[in-house]
Amino acid sequence: MGSRTPVDLFVIGGGINGCGIARDAAGRGLSVCLAEMGDLAQATSSKSTKLFHGGLRYLEYYEFRLVREALKERETLLRAMPHISWPMRFVLPLHKDMRPGWLIRLGLFLYDHLGGRKILPGTSTLDLTRAPEGRPLKPFLRKAFEYSDCWVQDSRLVALNARDAAERGARILTRARVTGARREGKLWHVSVDHGGRVEEVAARVLVNAGGPWVGDLITDTLHLPSTEGVRLVRGSHIVTRRLFDHDKCYFFQGGDGRIIFAIPYEEDFTLIGTTDADHKGPPSEAVCTPEEQQYLCDFASQYFETPVTRDDIVWTYSGVRPLYDDGAKSATAATRDYVLSLHDHDGAPLLNVFGGKITTYRRLAEHAMEKLGPFFPRGRVPWTAGVALPGGDFPVDGVAALIDGLLRDYPFLTPAWAKRLVRHYGTEAREILGRAQTAAALGHDFGATLTEAEVRWLVAHEFAMTAEDVVWRRTKLGLRMAPEEIAALDAWMQRQGDMWQEED
């Protein structure tokens, strides 16, 4: 089966870069089709350290353009998604065996002033012998700098970009693998296999945003020669029981030149990461190895008074970052900047997307559209800066008011439940709850405050198809649900899916 009318853009890849480009293009009035071989954000984009940050350590590698762009983006993104992103203060203890204090202060001065900061407070100094942030740390750590960056729910960011793209006319296909693409004159003809049904889609431009598979798509799917290399770097994380009581993040330096974060996570946990290791083998097989788990525990234990052990770990995850291969000697030193490579000498243009970081996804999408501007004169006006994602149409400081409103109008909600709904869905939480005045009115209770009404919303609006999609990407309720509860949810969704298909 083939599409009759060519689309303007066909995007391969449902991670943050692919979905960001699809949203930007659709909002410019272009016709867009996106295909993702798994679920949205199933690979790298759900396995980040979950920060909108400039990348303080990138200053050491003179990545000033990247850091400046990322710092400027933090506040642009905060305004567009105050439900899934929020400011966070970072505590950087000074360690006598690490970078000198004057050098760190110089870096933080640049960090405060490179990006035109308006919302986020600047750097301050902490006396760890008196400040509560010093209590979980070893006594020899006496002073720290505190600066600002932002937290983001990474996989929700991807889903909301995809959803917004769809509402602007894009066609979003998940569980849809691109099996081949060929140029014929001025068009690409893309073969897509979704559920055993093969469809051919014609497109004026092909965008390869395949993430860790970007190189494989060029050589194995498109059968094109390429001199551009991809460096696959594995970043692994551990999630432990909660290690401290405050809501600030720690930034720790290591003797090997690396840094890690210890971040408050999902109320009752602490997220620690990340590693940087060159990855061999299929990206989908990346796991946080026992050696990486021990490395992160040992690293954190250099700072925390109570040692972190592998017995504290409740979950691990690992993602493969597709960095542009700039020939750096180590994975840590490899550039995090993105490279957009346009090939249009054979007729239909191909844009390959290498690298990038979650903080700069919106600017990457704008730059991609600038590259493609000559082919789409009507789509040249940038528009995404400051435009809210679904559910984010409220002030940056409006979360508490939304939570109070839910607790007032839905008295069966607990404060933690109301907060979770606002932090996931923002103003759209009310659409999920509807007119319910009891928890029972929301349908089946799957555990950990996940109800049938919420699951149906995620299926109808956010492309969720399985329990894994729901509990590990659209939410992180897998941390709180028992395996049998997740299995029951998956069975229910499978039955409902069969019924919906019959109705169709």
C-alpha cells in the first residue's frame, strides 16, 4: 500500500530530536510523517540524566557555543513546559584533591552570565558545616558552591512533542520500522512495516533522526556511502532509596576527571549518574553493568557520610548517546554538540542528525528547518520559542495553585496523587479526572494511583500501547508497582487493544 500524495517531510526516529523536528515542521504548515520502530523515547531519550542544563563541565572542553545555547534554552523551555520541567539548585562541594575553588568559581561566573539568565537565581556559597545540605556529606567537605539548572521529565517531553505535532497535522507512527528508502527523481519512497503491514510513503525530504541507529540507517537501510562517523557512548544510571531529605541536587567531582549527579527522584528515590563509556554492540542491549553500578556507588560514597552500596539500588537504566565522532581520545571528551548533515545533490534531500543533547532539542529542530528552508519557502518562520506544550499553559510558578485546585475540586485525591497528576499533565489533569467525585469513578485501579481513566488518556492522546510504555516512559510508576500489577495492566491493555481493533 502506498500514500497517494507525497508528504513534505518523512522523519525516521521517535526520540526527542525526531519529535522536535516533526513538531516544528508541522507548526510551519508542512505535511509530516514520523516513524518510530518502537515506542516514543524508547531508547536514548528516556534514559538521560533528565536535566535541562548548560553543561558546566563542557566549559573545560571550550564548548562555549553549545553551553551558551543550552543556557539560553533553559528558561525558554521552562516557560513552555512548567508542568514537566522545574528549576533545581545544584550543590557542588569543594574537594581539596579536585579542581581548585577559584577555577570552579570562574566557570560558574561564566555559567551565570553566558545565557542571559532571568528566572533562575545565580551562584551562591554554602558553609557545609552549618547548612542542611552538608549533613548527608562527609565532614571534611566544608564549603560548596550552589548554582541553578533545571529538571525535566525526558520521556514525557518526547511524548508531548509528538502529540503536539499530531495536533498540528503530523502523522505519528509507532512500532513502525523503516525497512528501506530509495530516491526516485525529486522524491523519497520510504517503506514502513507496522504490525506486518507494509506501506510506502512518498516524501520530498527525508530526515534521519535515528539516534544511535543513525549510522546504521545510512549504510544498511538507505544504502548510501558516508564519511561521517558516530561514536556510541553508554551512559548508565542507578536509582537508590532516598539518600537525603532536601530537594537540591549534588554535583560530585571524581579523581578520574569525571563528574556525577545525585538528584532527588520521584519523591522517594535518588538518581545517581552518569557514566561515560564507549559502547559496543546493539544500542538496544545497553544495560548498567555490575561494574558501572559499583563505580557509581563508590563515586557517591566518596562524598556521602553513609556509603552507598548496591543493596541500596532499586532500579538501573542505561542509554546510548549517538555522539558525532570528532576524534576525541575519551568518551568523556567527545563533543555533545549536534551536527546536521544535508545531502541534496542526488535530487530528494536527506538530512542526517548526529549528536545533540536534550536541552538543545528545540534549537536543533529550528536549525534543521533552517537547513531545509530552501526547499520549503513557506515554512521559514520559527515559532516554537515560548509556545506551550500540551498541559503547560500556565505560569512557571503556578504548580502549587494547580495542585490546590485539584485537591479542592476532587476531594478523593491525596496531595501526592494531585502533585503527580499536575507534574505529568499540567492543566490537562482535569480532563483526565473529568467529573469524577470518587476514585471509583475513574475506573479500574491498577495500583500506585494509576487508574483506568489515566491509562485510557495515555492510549488515546500519547501513543501508549503497552504497560511498559505507561509505567516506565509516560510515568515512572514502575518504581512503585509490583510486577504482578504491571502484568495485570499489560493484560488489560492487550484485551482493550483487541476490542478497539474490532471496533475499528
